Amino acid sequence: GQSLEQPSEVTAVEGAIVQINCTYQTSGFYGLSWYQQHDGGAPTFLSYNALDGLEETGRFSSFLSRSDSYGYLLLQELQMKDSASYFCASGGSYIPTFGRGTSLIVHP
Amino acid sequence: NAGVTQTPKFRVLKTGQSMTLLCAQDMNHEYMYWYRQDPGMGLRLIHYSVGEGTTAKGEVPDGYNVSRLKKQNFLLGLESAAPSQTSVYFCASSSPDQADTQYFGPGTRLTVL
């Protein structure tokens, strides 16, 4: 089985940098994905790390350390529209398990 | 491309009624999934399918059935709805070579009274 832990809520101010952590306990770990979900909307894919290290996509970066069973999503130059829930997910083969999500609140 | 679509968007049922939720995808994906999302619980996998004609149970399958008669469609059935099935239901799909990249439908908001 798999379980993923992430903080329930993070707050930050516009323009700042915020890091959302995810620790996992899994069997058959393949990689770590991140999804964004705005209130009332559907989850949308942000990034995937199969290997250790940092993956950068615009203002968003994601990091994975397999030896520490740990990853994080880094959001830079925060904007109000980044207020949303962020989920980490671990795919064991084709059956993913999602964390419970982190609610990011961005203040002006 | 419409991506992943779900019907209906909203539904209110009485306890004991039955219904079917339809999911369709036009990306030729092999894998399809049904999740439910409840406040504070994240996304929990109900059933999934790795190809036409195949289905398997996920984390919370009780009270639900599924069918994948066509590759592009994945149906979720509730035979006798219960208040505990009040939730938001999401369908998702992915391809075998990028199974960790899931594409989600807009969701169905179901209330069981």
C-alpha cells in the first residue's frame, strides 16, 4: 500500500515563494506527481518526478528525493490565482494514491 | 479535443434510487479511473480499468459497479444510493506510457437525500 502526507494548509503573500512538502510511504514506488485544483474545479496535472532532483516548469518546480521518501512543490512569484489545493500523488504502476491535499491561500 | 467529459454535472437522488454516471474520453487512453472526493479526504479511487472489457476494484469500491464496454467510455453505477455516497465524483484517464499523468473530467456533484 501507499500513503502520502502533506500539510493541510499553507498561507503566503503575493509575490513570495512557498514550498509544499510531501512525504510518502510506498511499496513499488514509481514517481511523484503534483496536481492543482481550484475550488469547484477538477484536478489538473502540474508535474511528475521519476528521478531524484528538481524539475522546473515556469514558476513551478518540483523536487524528489527517493532516499528520503520526500518531495516538494515550489511555487515562485506567487499570484492570487495560485490560491488552490495542491495534491501529491504516487503512482505504483498504474494505480495512483493521492495525498489529502494542501490548501494554499495567497494574501495580497 | 474535448478531453474527458462527464455526465451529468449535478444530480440529486433519494435513498435507494439508482443511477449511472458516464465518463467519455477522446484521447485514446487505455487507463480510466473513477474517484470520489470528500472534504478533507483527497481523492479516493473507486474502480479503475486498464483496457476495454476489464475493470478492477480500487480503495473504496463498495456500493458501486463499473463497466468498460468501449475504450472511450467508463460507466459508474450506483444500484441503491445511500447518503454516504453524497460526494463529488471525478473520472480520469491516462496512457500506459504516462500513467502518472492523469487527465480529469469536470466532476459530477451527487447528493443523496
